[in-house]
Amino acid sequence: MAKNNKFKVRDLKLAAQGKTKIEWAESRMPVLAALRAKYKKTKPFKGFKIAGCLHVTKETAVLIRTFIDAGAELSWSGCNPLSTQDDVAAALAVDGVSIYAWHGMNTKEFYWCIDRTLDFKPQLTLDDGADLIFTVHNKYKNLIPSIIGGTEETTTGVHRLRKMAEQGALKYPVFAVNDSITKWDFDNVYGTGQSTIDGILRATSVLIAGKNFVVAGYGHCGSGVATRAKGLGASTIATEVKPTSALKATLEGHRVMKMDDAAKVGDIFVTATGVKDVIVGRHFASMKDGAIVCNTGHYDCEINLEDLNRLKKSVRTIRPNCEEYTMKDGRKIYILAKGRLVNLSAAEGHPSEVMDMSFANQFNAQLALVNSYKAGKKLSVNVHVLPESMDQAIAGVKLSTMGIKIDKLTKEQIKYNEDYSEGT
Ligand code: XFA
């Protein structure tokens, strides 16, 4: 590849280390590898420019390489100043990718980077959090006529885009990658499930078996965490506000109770609700000596640390991401990662195997945009979801790379199903 790429990264000397990391992720992302092999010859993205605004991690680097092999031209920035892996960014820059990302950049720099990725007039945008789409809509309206469409990775981004579409403010079609089953279900249940346990273990190294493990919120993330904790031998307790979720937790073998009651018996607490003040002063006041408390929900306000600070006598750091609060009555309570997402702060977020499927959806969504453009079929200016058949295709490839074979419906079975649904 001709290396006329523009970039701004922290330190190019980190490139070799970044390359090793990317290769490791690559070996764990078989669905992207399959897409790469499939489109390497036909290059469906040839002549198309994609601007991306997505966490610059080793997994994203594998997605970037997949797009490049499929013929795309790219320009990339990170979508969060703290998620950029500087060694990965360096490896991409050395590899010829136009990339603007470094760890710890400020807000002004963040938008400067987005602006640079728009300099090359992309026809496609790829987002995590919709900042790129917003920037195009607010600042670079002139680009809109030549933009085919965009894709969005997260719940928050999709939510913002749907609001925009409702108000008629959205000016080009967008695929909500987040809404694919192979994205959000697997991210939340298996990604968050494992990485949360990973974070707790790295921060504390406690034995999970035999502990009363309290999970606040039995949504997809909470159920993933609870299932893993149970698998490690914990006695699991879920707290909920929604009857159907509470019932589900009960039937899946977890005890369900109010937080006021769970607070008295829990050894380890994980919040995964998305709302604030899940664990507050009165809960800290009734906790057992030695209780460990952490959060894996979207916000860092699920645990009320102001309340805890009022109840404490002293605080000290025990190990990275583990702070010991000594209460006025002498009990000790341990807070992990200052109440921020423990799976990101104390562990490494979603494993590559999980990102593999999320990013295969990103790839398919971008490809769907290009294919509809080539076919002369204009997608309506709205937030679209990928067809279920694409979810099934991704899951199918994942299974086959795992060496797992499944059954196929026979012609007779298909006919039976069709007759049945017609009500005959
Ligand atoms: C960092 C991600 C965020 C990293 C990057 C470096 C390291 C660890 C911050 C992120 C997201 Cl906000 O990645 C993790 Cl050392 N991810 C996604 C991710 N999680 N998300 C857990 O791993 C999903 C999510 C989150 C946090 C949805 C809604 C709100 C918060 C990007 C990524 N992860 C794989 C990293 N493997 C090293 O590529």
C-alpha cells in the first residue's frame, strides 16, 4: 500500500508492540477473518471512503484491516479519549492508515481529530456514540449530499439517532448495529459477564466460591454476571424493580430480594442497572465487615460514594482499583475502581471473541449501505436494523469456526411450518 496516510498518534515507537497485540486479537476473531477471506478478491468497498469514530483498540484494528482488505479507504479517530491504545494507534499509522487518536486527549483535540477524518470527504460514516454523525450534521452539512449512510455501534448512539430521525433532523440513513442479536446480546451477557468477574478478580483476587454474590439489576449485563458468578460457586442474589426480570432471575436459580435485605448478607456487590443511587448510605450502614462493592452499569453514579464518604473514618488503597473504607464503627468496606465500570477499569473490557461478532455486524452494515447504493436502491432516511438473516449468518460462521455443526430443516419441515403459519 502506498503510505501517503496522514496521522497523529502518541508515539510511533510503540508500533511493534501494537502490531503484536493486533495479531493476537486477529487470531481470536474468526468471523472477521472469514469476511476478510470472502471479500479480499472482489473488494466490494473499492472506491468507497469510510470515516470511522470508534475505540482505537486491538479489536478495532482488526476491523480496520478487514475493511482495507475489502477495498475501502479509511480515515479514523477514537470515540473516547480514554479507550485509545497508543501502541495500536501507532501500529495502524505505520501500516498506512490515516488515524488520529491518542490516549488522554482533551475535548478540543477530540473534535479536531473528528474534523481531520472528515477532510477526505467520506461517503460512509461509522460511529460509536454518534459524534461523527453529529459533527457532519452540525458542522459539515456540505458533505451530506455525497454520504450514502452511516452505522452506529451503541445503545446510546442509536437512541440519540432515533430522536433525531423522529424530529426530521437526520439527513442520511443509518444502520443500528447495536440492535443485532449477535451484537448486543453477546456483548452484554457474555462480554460484560466475563469481564466483570475478571475485573473483580484482578482487583481483589478473592475466592468467589461460597460467597453471597449480589447483582443489582437482572438485565442482560446483570444476568451475565450472575450466571458467571454462580458458575464459580457463588450463592447468587439478584435485586430488581421489574417483576418479569425478577421472576426470570428466580427461575434461573438466583435468590431475589430487596437491596435493603441483600445489603445485610452480601459479600460481593455488583451494580448493573443503568440508574443512580442503587447502593446508598443505609445499605453501607448495614453491610457486613469486608464487603466488596463495584459497578458494571453504564454510569458511575450507581454506587453513592458521597454517602460512603460521610460514613467513613478513613480510606486507604489496598491494591490497584481496590480501596478500603474504614467505617466509624470499625467495619471495612472495599470499593473497586472508584465505582466506575469495573470491567473497563480493572480488566480489559469485552474479550476479542465477543468484539468479533459486534464488528462483523459493523462490516455487514457498511456493506449493506454500499450494496444498496450500487444497486441504485436508496434506503429511506431513517434508523434501520440489519435483517435477521445477517445475524444468523454471523452466528453460523462463528459456530463453524468453533467446529460446531447444526441441523437444517428438511423441505418437508419448511413446508409444514409455512402451512402451519397460514393456519391451515
Ligand atoms: C474502553 C471500550 C469504552 C477498552 C480499551 C482498552 C482497554 C480496555 C472504553 C473500551 C469501551 Cl467506553 O475498550 C477496554 Cl485496556 N470498548 C467496549 C468495551 N466495553 N464497553 C466493555 O469493551 C461496552 C459499553 C461500555 C463499555 C457499552 C456502553 C457503555 C460502556 C471497546 C473495545 N473493547 C475491547 C477491548 N479489548 C482490549 O474495543
